[in-house]
Amino acid sequence: MYDSYRDHLAIQLEEIREAGLYKNERVIVSPQGAEITLNTGQKVLNFCANNYLGLSANKKLVEAAKEALDTHGYGMSSVRFICGTGDLHKKLEKKIADFFGTEDTILYAACFDANGGVFEPLLTSDDAIISDSLNHASIIDGVRLCKANRYRYENADMDDLEAQLQQAQEHRFRLIVTDGVFSMDGNVAPLGKIYELASKYNAMVMVDESHSAGVVGETGRGVTELYNLRGKIEIITGTLGKAFGGAIGGFTTGKREIIEMLRQRSRPYLFSNSIPPLVAAAGLKMIEMMTETNELQDRLHHNTKYFMEKMLKAGFDIKPTQSAICAVMLYDAKLSQELASRLLNEGIYVIGFYYPVVPKGQARIRVQLSAAHETVHLDKAIAAFTKVGKELGILK
Ligand SMILES: *Cc1c(COP(=O)(O)O)cnc(C)c1O
């Protein structure tokens, strides 16, 4: 059988290559940070990590993780409800709830699992989920696993959300679900208006804060902070894999009874392993650091503002945002690839996105800012963008 199946795969892989969509991995041999070393020996400035607070190689987090290795060992060898719950897991769940102003938290191995396991235990075919069209793949998959009726509204389009809510009135319970920050445009979900519509049409709200936790809001508490909605949103999901240290792990935090039900019925929680104690220990340290001072959040906000202002001044077309994702619009797939490749030669590592990752004719370079970037790093990137931008005729 495998002979014919191999040929079948070879044809498909060739099609992916011909379409220019084949993904290659660049190999990094240094810790994650503002400056990284590739296995080619090239040192580059990194502008494509989700390392928003620069914590991926933070010394205090590494120390906390090392200490937990000595006190708690390496792995749990169990799911949570059998014998995979340690004191560090419980402490981290409490800290995450305190951070977001919620009632309780449940940890997962990843936010992909948190989203995959949140809908099915909570809603049935009597209910409705109303989902933003640009929500993350894990939300889409989670919704697919649930029997609730599905409604979809255009990205951040509040007229469309209202129309969908009107249509969904016949169902028992309604849940609106949105990313906090959409990863391609970097736009922040209009949570204030979403909350208003949810109140008007009697619905609950879920926000995925993966790209916004640690980033959005004065103190980095996410979009619920930005819109003064702390404690008012029923369900928040998020990741420990982005701003929060960048290792692994996800969570759902929110209303007490919702979290309680997830502990009873959520399949990725019941049937997948506990996160290692060292990750929980570093997570605790991370929240402690973010609570003690606002230094990292302030630096990230400063860096983002600085970079965007200078890039706009240089003449680039940039999507406005309150996140740390800066979409440099090029509208041409080939141009985005050419620009990214020339920038790498200049020592700036960014990624160009084009169809089907973004709509046709919407190609762009996505720049992700970090608290780890120093002003010299930002200046170097802006200078390289300007130089190559002129060479390629993007700037006059
Ligand atoms: C990155 C991301 C996830 C997945 O998080 P992991 O912890 O890496 O699985 C889920 N949702 C959104 C919106 C994300 O950006």
C-alpha cells in the first residue's frame, strides 16, 4: 500500500512547493531573544517571535525553572485528575485568576488544547456559538467538536455580529467568541461593543488573549483591561507560549462554575499530560515579575510606539493597532518575499505573509515588537526597511 501512498503524497508536496507555500524551518542555535544566531552562523535581529516581554531567556525565569527541577523533578507522568496535580500547578492557576481578575483557572498543555476543550463540555445542540471569521485555528477546531449551532461574523464587524445575534435568539444559550488581538493585522477586538451587544442580546463572551495578555492594556492584563471589562467576561483563554515566558502551556480562566465543569468534562484536560512543574514554577515567577513592576509592559509599549511612528514617517503603509504586531502592508506576495529575504541579508529577521494566510492582494510583512529590543535594534531595523524599501521602489 505504502508505495502508492508515497506517490500520492509526493504529488501533493510538489503542488505545495509549486504554489510557493512550502514551509522551511530556520534553525536557531542560541536562546530566543532580540538577537539570535542561526545554524549558518549568521546573527540576526529577531522581529518575528511572540517574545513580547522578552522573557523567553530571562535569567529569573531560568533560575525558577532550575530550582523547580531540584525540588519537584522533571515530569508528572500523569494527567491532572489522577496524580498530575502539584502544588505549583494549583498556585499558578490561582495567580493567573488574580492576574486577569477572574474566579478560577484551569491549565492545559497548550492554548490549542484550552480552545479545543472549552466548547464541547459547555454547550449542546440547544445552544449557539457566534464566532469572528478571523478567529484562531484552535477556536475553529474547538467549535467543530461541539454540537452547538454555529454563526460567523465578519472580522470585528459589529453590525454583522448584531445581525448574527438576532438570528441566534431562538437558541437556549449564546456564546460570542473572539481573539483579543488578531495575529495577521494586529487589530484589537472591539470588546467594548461586543460586551454591549452581548448584554443587549443576552449572550456570554469568550476572549482568547493569546496575543494580548502581557501586551495590551496599561499593565498588560489584555483587552479586558483596555476596555475596563475586568471580571465581566465569562471565559478567557490564553497561552504561556507567547508573552508569558514562551515555553509551553495554556489556560482557561473565568467564572467558577465554568472552570469546575471543564475539570469534569474537558477532554484535553482529562486525557493529556500535566505541564512539567518547572514550567509552572517559571510561570509563577513571570506573573510575580509582571505584578511587581510595569517595567516590561512599559518598555514594550514604548518600543511599539517608537517603531510604528518611525516607520510611518519613513513612508510605510502600516495598519493602526494597540497591539505589538505591526503589519507593514505591501499588497504583493512576491514583493513581500523579496523584502523579507533582503532584510535577512541586512540582519533583520521578519516574515512575509501572503495568500492563503492573508486574503489575496493583502500581502504584508509582520513585525513583532518586544521589550527585549533596544533602541539600537529598532533603529537598525528601521534603517534596513528604509534602505531595502527604496531599492525595491516601495518608498519614493
Ligand atoms: C498562539 C495562539 C494559540 C495557541 O497557543 P499555544 O499555547 O501555542 O497552543 C491559540 N490562540 C491564539 C489566538 C493564538 O494566537
